[in-house]
Amino acid sequence: MNVTVIGVAGGTGSGKSTLVKRLQEAFQGEVVTLCHDYYYKAHPELTYEQRTKLNYDHPQAFDTDMLVGHIRALKSNVPVEHPVYSFVEHDRMPETVPVRPSKVVIVDGILIFENKELRELMDIKVFVDTDADIRLARRILRDVCERGRTMQSVIAQYTSTVKPMHEEFVEPSKKYADVIIPEGGFNSVAVAMLIQNIRSLIEGK
């Protein structure tokens, strides 16, 4: 089976997840998704307080080598087991999730275009481009409602690490994208064109 790998990158709160959901719906039964967030490094040696202070927006926060290995395995039609990360505990969980090879593999994350080895595995690279104020508002809503954070802690993290890392690593990686979609999954015209492009690529393989 030929495997098509689609990379979806962009800043925090840009609309990556909504775009991924649209692609999952379009290629139902033919798609699996690997989020870079699954591959945050484990830190059992640190206390919870120490883990909350780590910089989670730097490339070194991720075990990208493991993700690269998993994508290579799926492209070779070999199943993998991706790790599970808890944003409440700020640590990797003991369980894993089995992933079977599929025609379409979607990889999403803020820093997936920063790593040369990783982006070279992708057939199509999509960057979701959204204004910083919208991204911050979405991040506050998500982290407060879904991850049990306080608004103060979210804003403190944003100003101390998220924004500087976005400017240093995420925004410059936009140059590697094949397609740039403003507002991500909320841009229905661009999403429809992307889906058509992916279908053509699959059929041509």
C-alpha cells in the first residue's frame, strides 16, 4: 500500500486541529493521525512543579526521532504504537496507542516543519496562518476549559515561552510549506482545494 503523508503545521491555536478534523472526515477509513504533542519527552525524574516550568515550545521538548521512526514504519506498512502524553500531569503516560498503516497519514504540530528529517517524509506540507490575537484567545479557552489551567498561568506561559518560540522556530518554518491556509479548517474553500489535491496525489501513486 502506498502511503501519503500530510504535514499540518502552524502556531498554537491557529486552527490546525479543525483542519485535521476536516481531512479525517474527507478520508474516513483511509486516514490515521500522529500529533507531535504525543511525542513530548517523558520526565519522571522531575517533580510536577519542575515539569510545569519546562519550555514545551522548543524543538528539544519533543522526541522527534521516535516520530520520524514511526512515520517511516507506517510508510513501510508496519504498525506502530504511539505514546500518550498528559497535559494535566505534564508527563508521558505508561500506556500506548496502536496505529495501523493507512493510505493517508496526517502529522500535525507547531514544530513539524522545523525538523528537516521529519519534513522530508511529507508529501504535502500545509501551514495554517492565523493572527496572533486569535491564536492567544483560543489557547486561553482551551487551556482553561480542557487542561485545568488558570488564565494567569496561560498568559504567563504564552509571554515567556510560547510567543518567543513561535517567533524563533514556528513562523520561520512557514517557508517550507507547499500550501499556506489562512484560518485553517475554518477556510472552507482552501480545505476543499486541499482535499482535491490530496485525492489526486493518492490516485497518482
